[in-house]
Amino acid sequence: MKQFLTAIIMGTCGALAVFVSFSLYWPTWVLFLAWVSYYLFGKSIQSTIEAFIPITAGIVMGILIQLLGKTLGSHLGSMGFPLSVFLFIGLLAYLSKVRFLGNIPAWFIGLIIFFGVHPAVELKPVLSLFIPIITGFGFAYINDSALSLLSKKPH
């Protein structure tokens, strides 16, 4: 019975997440990437915050890569963007030594989100990336909390 309830909880949370993201025209994969990040980086509010910071930094880095790549591209042609990537990813070796910025996989999740969604480099489209990210963390927390409550019930 416990396995059945686990399946119901997981299925309900997943279906609700898809329904919400489809209804609001969010990129569903971004929501689920944040959901997976919750589990990969520690399953707690603290670890979520510690992952959210470098995910955000990765999004900012993506913006900077794109802007510098465009600028360099006007001078160096097709080598501008790869050079921008080289410079910023190289810089990541140093930035990852800063407290709260050491989670390199989270940086790349932010980069993946930015380059995957490819929003206009304007405030509203970039900020709108954070809605499915935060919602994904929320669904993961709800799912994990419900499963934890279920596991505490006697057989």
C-alpha cells in the first residue's frame, strides 16, 4: 500500500506541475530541471538556496557570454562567441572559489536554462526564467515533504 501511495503522490505532483506549466506557457523542462536540482543538491531549503545562487549566476553568465560574444563577433567574426565562452568558463575556475558560488554543476544548469530558453536580453524575459525555476523547487519540496510524511507512517 505504501508503494501505491508513493506512486500517487509522485504522479499527482508531476501531473500538477505539468498542468501549471502548460497552462501558464512556461518551459516545462526548466521547472523539472529545478525539481531535479532540489534532489541532486541536498533536498533541503538551505541546499536549494545554495544551488539557486549559482544557477542565477549561470544565467547572468549566459547573458554576459552572449553580450560579449556579440561584441567580439563584430570584430572577430565567427570566433567572437567561442572566445567569449572561453573567457567566461575560464573565469568560472576562479569564481567557483567564492563562497556560495562553488557549485559548478549549478552554474551550468543556469547556463543551460538561459541558452535553452534563449530569452531576449531584457529584464522581463530574463526575470521570467525564475518563475518556473522557483516553482520547480517548490514542487520538489512539496513532493519530498509528502513522501517523507508517508515514510514516517507505520506500516
